[in-house]
Amino acid sequence: MFLDRDGVINVDFGYVGTWDRFIFVPGAVEAIKVLNDLGYRVIVVTNQSGIARGYFNKAAFATITARMLSTMGEQGARVDAVYGCPHLLTSGGPACNCRKPAPGMILAGIADYEVSAVDSVLVGDKSSDIEAAKAAGIGRSVLVAPHSQSCEALQAAADQVVPTLAAFAASETTRFSWGDHPPKATSQV
Ligand SMILES: [Mg+2]
Ligand SMILES: [Zn+2]
């Protein structure tokens, strides 16, 4: 299970570089716990161009990540890994392979945790998330669209559209309770 961060786990205020601006989306931590209990490994893949733009630095990102993980842990939710892209595309400069829609962070997670891409799921809130999932060969892409007026083409590109991560986790619980086999923790993200 690959999760985008801003707009999925925490409220996307734009360039969240300090803990006081990191506000969990209601139900997101509980949703991750549900996904843990269903057997999913959870890997966060997040574009953080605020680093390249000089709004905050890698140390600040690491601090937020540590506090995010410890706060989740206190509530019984587990994220296995966090991949962040600190880069920004500059005109004329070379593109990194990790800034979504490039698939680099997802491919790194697939390699590092030896998971099957086609059996994996990605949940994100932007077209770049859905495009990155497809480029990495992820089997199922889920769009978080809290406002139903979000772009029709984007909704069509995703395999599933949900208002929140919590709604997605609830739908997974229902799916498995109706007889699908839960994922094996060792092989599926
Ligand atoms: Mg996002
Ligand atoms: Zn990058």
C-alpha cells in the first residue's frame, strides 16, 4: 500500500515544513491501522519540493517524519517506510527520477520491500500520484477527492475514487469481509 502524504494523511496546506502545520486528516491514522490489520505494508511516497525551493530543509522534513511516525505509533498505526523527493524540476535542468509523476520512489519501495507491483495499491490526491502509480506498474490506483467537483478525467484515470483515506480503508474492510483473500503481508503493499 503506497500512500501519498499531503492531502491524504495530513491536510495539504502547501509546503508543510513545520510540525505545527502538520494536521492529520480526520480518520487517517485510524485508517492506516485498519490497513495494517488487513495485512498491508504501508509505504509513504511524498514530493517535497519545498526543500528545493528553500522553504524548509531535509532536517525539517526528517523531524516531521519522525513526529508523524511516533504519533501514529502511539495510536497503534504503523508506516513501514517514508520516501521523499526533495527535488524540483527546473527549466533546462535534468529531471530527477523520484518526483511524481516519475515512479522512482515507488520503484524503490518495490525493490526495498520485495513486493509485487501489480498486487499493490496506491492512494493519492493528484494526477501526479495516479500517473506515478501507472508508470510503476501498480495494479490499483485510488484517488482521494474530498470535493466531488475534482476533474472528471482525473477521476476516470483512477480505479477507485474515495473522499478520504478513512473511506478507502472502510471499503477495503468490506471487500475482504465479502470473501476476497486478505493480502499477504510479505508480498503485497
Ligand atoms: Mg498529495
Ligand atoms: Zn526527486
